Amino acid sequence: MGSIIGYDEAAKRTELNPNILSEIPLFNRPLTLTNHGSSAWAHSYRIDLEVEDRTESYFMKVSVGYHGREALKGEFESTCAMHDVVGEFTTKPVGWGSFKSLAGAHYYFCQFHDLIEEVPEPGEFCKGVAALHANSQSPNGKFGFHIVTYNGDLPQNNDYADTWEEFFIHGFENMIQLNIDRGGPWKELEGLDTAMITKVIPRLLRPMETDGRYIKPSLVHGDLWCGNAAVDGATNQPLIYDPASFYAHNEYELGNWRPERNKFSKSYFNTYHSHIPKTYPEEDYDDRNALYSMRFNLQAAALFPHVASLRESVIDEMKRLVEKYPGGRGGADNNQVKETVLKALKCGYRHIDTATAYGNEKEVGEAIKESGVPREEVFVTTKLAQTWHEPADVERALDTSLELLQLDYVDLYLMHFPHAYRAGPNNSTIRHPDGKPVIDYALSRDYCSTWTAMEALVDKGKTRLIGVSNFSILKLRKLLTKARIPPAVNQVEAHPYLPQTALLTFCTNHGIHITAHQPLGGKPVAAVNPNADRPGPLYDPDITAIATKYNLSPAQVLLSWLLQRGISVIPKTVHESRLVENMELRRMNEEDMEAITGLAERKGEVRYLDPKGHVGFDIFDEEVDEPVEG
């Protein structure tokens, strides 16, 4: 049945006999002990126990040291979790612990199965895997696991995270570090790992958790390849074992099914997806799977650092993905952006919202030009990137945007965030080793000087209006005391779980229009209260009931509610059917409006775009203007 963690000296330190086994109450009786093989990391045994008129058989793994103990504990907890969901599709765990008379040695044992060492047929096997993913429930709605689990002798970073992207990046960074610790410096990796973390991983994983979409954290085996699956000789049914579990995107499991390392053919993927469809966007499926497979290759490279081809395969895949997704962005690729803008203009949309940070101004400009819609009929908004906050650079930033957009002016230019990043070569963002941006604290506190530079752009006719994005009441008050031209717009997150009532009142009283980004909600980047792990307002039963009443979709209800409050909306979608749907809105009665507005008070407020974990301070704090002097 597979191997576990330990060390090469395990063979000398884990020789069992019935006297040692008698420490465990279950085995304190006559039994037969048979060596069942070993690996570089562990010994395994079969234990046959006579109980009345039958024989009970158990499989035991024995390993040594701290990592050996933690790995066996992880396997026990993983198998318990899986067995609770899928029963006899996996082995039945019985116990784990440490021997008293065998210093430094530890054990895990489970029900024994006589295995037919062949790959299970896809039908029942994929049905069982899909049942594990579909029927499991994360105890706290997060991605991760309550203890560390091991692949080989590699501890996985299972710390809980709110999003799959965040959890995957933590695991990716952990495996990179283990490779360097085990195999030494990795010159070919330099720069590729950062590009993967800041561009490729967000690009491939973030779209699954944006625009109200939600990934259910599913319990995965964690190391499910043909070596950890067989056929039970007694039942002729598939059996999986040796797990390293955690709660993940269900498709992560399939990343280890790649034909080059497995006997799982394409039919296994197709059979699995007959039970659980591919996650949206399907066009990213192959590259997501390649990303997940590369993560398994990283594990193999750390397990066997002397096998140079493993590192080479990782580098080759990273280079391919970085070359394919050089802009990252975590949303639709740029060809999709162009096609979507063309479709939107064709459907009748006339407000296009983009930003330097989105990296798609060129495609937006091409779409506007090719659409045939007169320039004066299209309202174009773009935003100042956070690395362009130096007043001397503000005009140059807009000039760059205008060149990409192929426009002489924009209708609205926004300061994307009040805080600023430290700029590197070509205004790239300087980042810490963990991928987080380096903050320019002095410039972040001096956003009023940036505003003054933006006012000059109105004077020069390069923008008709200027505004801000993600500004709190406190920051707006300060800005209004300095501004010669008051902001026309404040673009902020707004939806029923964050109704922004006080901010809306303040802005209305000062002639500042509110535009809602993320009007359909999403999944929290960081939990801000005990209710934050619930799916977005699109899935709220109260919203669903109101949608049924008005014969609208939940998205149409959310957009109608915002517009009726005097807030403009910029929902994101690449689907033409939703572009049409999002324009077909209705006025609702005051009772329903009040019911929607009250959802946050009744169920808890949630802010989905909360950068404080990313930048290190809270830009929405109404008590102090962050970042403070320090």
C-alpha cells in the first residue's frame, strides 16, 4: 500500500515484534506479524489478529522522527476525513501514535486490503472521486486543513485561506522553498517564481472567484495518482489510500492525473467531468490543469533533488505559462476584452471603464475604434496607476493611456487608490519577496498633491472630468479642502452586503457621483466579520425571492437596486447574453428596496475588496487617514 515519511535509517529503528505491538491495546493478544515492504522513508507491516472465529487484518506503517510522526498523524486525519465522506472508497483508519519501547518510532494503522495492483476502471473510480469532492464540506468554509499533511517527506502549508488563489500561492511558495532547501540554489528559477505569483496564478485562478462566482472548498486526496489507487481484491471495487488531504478547488486533484506520469487516460478526465462539470471559465481549463500539474512536479523535484529532469520540467512549464500570460491581471485575457467591448457597444453600452492597472487599454481603444460608434457617444473612464502618483508623472501617465486608447481625451480620469506603490524600472511595482508591493508611504499620505496634478489635466483638455476611486469620507473631506476642481466621481465597492449608505449621503451632499465596482459582490479576500465566509449576495435567498417576484435574475435585482439609489454600475462579464440581461432592469417598490438595503445590517457587512492584508494598512478606516506617520 504505498509509503510514508521517515528516513533511511528507519529500517534499523523500526523492527517490530509482537511484544512491541502489545503496547497498543488492540494488539495485546496472539497475532501474526508479517513484513509488508519498506521504502526509503518507512517500514510497513501486515498484522493478522485472531478474534473469536475470524481473522482481522490490519496494515501498519512505522516511521521515525518528528516529520515521521507528523506525517502519520496527517495521514490518519486525512483518511478519517475522506472515510467520513466516501466510506469504503478509501481505507478505514483505526489509530496512530508513538511507541514507548521503540524510541523515536511512530505508527499509523488501518484496515488491511488485499489489493490488485492495477489501475481501477474510470467508471466507479471517477464516481468515487467526484463524490469525495461534491459531498465534503470545509468546516469553516475556507481552503486548507486543520493540520499539516505530507506528500512524501514534504510538509504542505495547509494554513486556512479565504480564497483558492491565496491558498495556492502559499503552497506554491512553500514548495519553492523546500526545493531550494533540499536541492540548493536554483538559478533558472529567478524571476519566474515572482512572475508566476504576481501574474500567472492570479490570471488563471482569480476569474473563478470574481463577479459573484464562488469555488466550493472540496476535500481532496492531495496525492491521487495511479500509485495511490488500486482495486480491492475482496470487492473488486476501486480503493484510494495514502492521502495528503486539504480543502481545495476540486480540479486540483486532476493535476496529478497527467498521462506522462500516470496510467490515467483522457477517459478519466471525461468520466470525472460527467459528474462535476469543468469550472468557469472553461477556456482556462487546460492551463489551470497544467498549473496544478506543475505544482505536483515541484513536489517531485523537492522529493528527488538529484533528478535534474524534474527541475527542468518545472522550469519549462513556468516559462510557457509566463510567456502566454505576460500581463497577468486575473481576469479575461486581452483578446476577450476587445471582443467583449465590441459586443457591449453593439448592445448599446456607452460607458467603458478601464485602468492602467488592468493592462487592457490598448484592446479597449481598438474596440472603440473598430466599433464605428462616434467618439462623442462613448464615455471612457480610465485610472491612474498606483506607481504614477508623483505629481510630475501624472500627465505622462495619462499621455500613455491616451496613446494606448488611441484617443485625444478621456471623459473621466480617476485616482485608482489613495495609496501609492514604490515605482521600479518602467514604472513597474517594486515588490517584497512574498510578492506584496512596496508602499511609498510619503506619497501615499500626499494624495492631495497628486490631485492637483490631475486638475492640470482638465485645464489642458486631456480629460473632461476627474475623480477618485476607493476613497473614504475622511479622505474626501481632506481632498475637498485642497481641491480647486472637486471630484466628479468616487468609484467604490457597493452591493447589498456593503450598501455604503453614509458614503452615498456624503457624496450626494457634495455633488460627487458614486459608481459601484463589484456590484454583484464576490468572495471575500479577507474575512471582516463572522458572516464573511458566506457566498456573495447573488446567492442570498432574500435576493432570490425578490428576483422571482419581479421575474428578474438575482444580478438584475442587484443592479436595479443600485441604479434606483442613484448609483451607476460597472458589472463585468464576457458573455453577450449577460450583457443584454444587465441592461434589462426594473424599478422596485420601496419595501423591497429597504429589504435589500437592510441585508448588511441583518446578516453582517462584507467588504470583498479589502487591500489591508496586501498593503499593510486599512485605507477605509474612518478614524484615521492611513497610512499614518510612523
